[in-house]
Amino acid sequence: MSPALTVLGTASPHPAPGRPCSGYLLSDTGVHVWVDAGPGSFAELQRHTDPRRLGALWISHLHADHSADLLAALYALAYGGLTPPAPIPVYAPAGCARRLAGFLGRSDTDLPGGVFDFRDLHDGHEVRHGGLSLRAYAVRHDTEAYGLRATCRGGAVLAYSGDSGPCAALERLAADADLLLCEADLDRHEGPGPQVHLTPEDAGHLARAARVERLLVTHVGPALDRETATRRAAAAFGGPTAAAYEGAVHHLAA
């Protein structure tokens, strides 16, 4: 089976009926990586794979709309009869385990069940799971945040912006990617300070500058709708552009 990205959730900044927050499943030759764990995405994950089969979790940043369902997953894996055969690596910014422990009223990070193995991300962090190579790029946001460049066994590349304003790291992580999964949270930039999200035009310009094959628009904020954001991004890119919809599977080919 060719490598594929399954969309679990796209909403920003909160889930809506039938639309969880950010979550994606990256699969390649039997390896499954859950990328971002926004509210509602764990339930959708179970439509596509048994959580016990996850090779890893990868969390771009610790805002709730990208990470809150780690708590749901912890309960399922530790208490819900879905105990994995070994602790699942969780690649996330520093402090992720401590935040989960806080939800549970614990002062330590010895979380129940021994189901997660937390590993701190950093700029340039790279790890392999089966045929998947995952590389983190520090991006511009209002908290520690990373974009992802995932290279599959056959050489196909998925680039994921995470949450980020315009920055040089985005163009590096997206360079010549087969698929760029990119946020378009803002209708327009406001204020003179550093921007920490992208407009649809920013997403399209990034796709063009990075020479990607296809652009997939996600994380569209409440001031926009997906169709309008995608049309605007497509006009700026000039290449194949689509909106991310829950349940859609996007195959990657080198």
C-alpha cells in the first residue's frame, strides 16, 4: 500500500459537530503515526486503525486544539482495554508529560499505565519509524512549535506546517514536497507584530516558493470557510489545491 495521510480533524480553535480539531494519521507500510491530537481526533483515529498499533505520536505544539486528546488516548490505553504491547513514543515539545499529569492532579510525570514514552522535540530532531523519517523544524508561533517533514519509504514527502506565521523554516520543510498540509487560519494579518498564523495567500505563496506538488489547506479559522480559503490559496499557488476534510485519505507518491 502506498503511503497515505488520513485527515482526522481540521477545526480551529475548537471542535464542531462532525469536525474535530487538528489530527492526522500518517501511514506507510504498516507504520502508523498520529500527528497532532486535537479534541475529537482520537475517536476518529479509531475509525482507521487500532490505537494499539500506533508506532508513534507527533505533537506540533501544546495548544489544546492540537494536543488535548492525548488525555483521551491516555485513558483509553491505560484503562480502556487498549493497552499497547510497549509504550508508544510521543514526540512533543518539552513539558507535554507534565501537562497531562496536571490534568490528573499529579505533581510528578509518572503517568498511569506506562503507555506513553515522551521524547522532547527540538529543531532538527529526526527519528525513523519503519520506513518513515520524521524531521522537526522550529516554526514561528506564540509558543514552542514545530512543523514536520516526513519522508516515506519510497521517497515521497509530506510537509506539515503545524501552526506558524510566515518564516524561512516553512520553506525549508516544504521544499519539493509531494504534499504540503498547511494551515490557513487567518482571513488577513492584523497588527504590526510578528504573525503567528498564515492566511490562505500565505499558504499558497509558500506552496509556490517551495515547489510542492500539491497543497492541502487545513486549520481554517472561524473568520473563513474552507472553500473560500482553498480558492484563495489556489489562486496564490497556481497548482493543485484542495481543502482537508475529515475522513479523506490522500495518497502520497514519490
